[in-house]
Amino acid sequence: MEYYLNRAGNSGVSGYELGADSIRVQFRDNSIYLYNYQITGMANVEKMKRLAVSGQGLNSFINSYVKKSYAAKLR
């Protein structure tokens, strides 16, 4: 799991892991969610990957656009 930079300082995201067609996101409560092309959509997953690497906007994007469209809650 990569550390999320949290450039804005107020994110609920603490880490992420990129896959070929997915992203795993760890939140501050230690929950981990899997988002993939099949459930979340390719455009959303690719946007989430870019936001994760940049360290800004991932939590807001999830809350605004992705919401509960995750493939699995892993923890």
C-alpha cells in the first residue's frame, strides 16, 4: 500500500494500491475498498489513479462521483 500524500490536509484517504484495472483505497478508519473497471467504471478508476498519485482530491472524488460503486470491501 502506498502512502497517500494528502496535500490538502483533510482527506479521509490514507493509502492506495494501483492495479492494472483497479485501485484499492485505504481510509483513515483502516477500511480498504476495491474499485475496478467492471463495477466502478474505467473512466472513474483511471481518474482515481491519477488523483491518488497526485495526492489530492481522491476522497472528494469518491464522495462526489463514485459513492458506493465499489467492487468489494476488503477490510
